[in-house]
Amino acid sequence: MSLQRLFSTFANGWPGKGLLVQRLLTAIAVVHYGIVHLKQANEFVAIAPQAIAAGAGLFLLVGLWTPLAGTLVAIVELWISFSAADDPSCDRPQ
């Protein structure tokens, strides 16, 4: 079991390249939107989920703790989408 840590378990060929591209695009998008939102928001409550997502996106971009960072990005993005009170698509007639 300890010998397996010396060898990469990342997929070879097209599947590996596809996973790498998927990870990089997701990380770049999350970090970009996190930075944009951090520049626009004034309150810490509004900044916290975006900052967590941007931090996890950096871990994805570098390739550190990829399963944990990917799970964290998914959870935080769900949190952001369900708590978006200022989103025009969430407006309901009163």
C-alpha cells in the first residue's frame, strides 16, 4: 500500500487530459468569479462564500487535495446559488 504512493494513479491518455482540462477550467472560473465578487461586495457575509470558493479553486488549480477541494467547491457553489437574494432570476412577484 505504501508503494502505491510512489506512482501516479492519474488516468493516462485522453481521459487524463480531459480530467486535467476540466479541473483547470473549473478552478479558473471559480477563482475569477471569486475575485470579481470580492472587489464588488462590501459585507463579510456576502464575501465569505466567494472567498472559500476562490481558496478551494486555488487548491484545484495547483492540484492539492483535489477530491476535498472539488467537494468544497460544489458545496459552496450550491450555498451561493441558494442564498443569492440579489439575483434577478430569483425575484418573485409581490
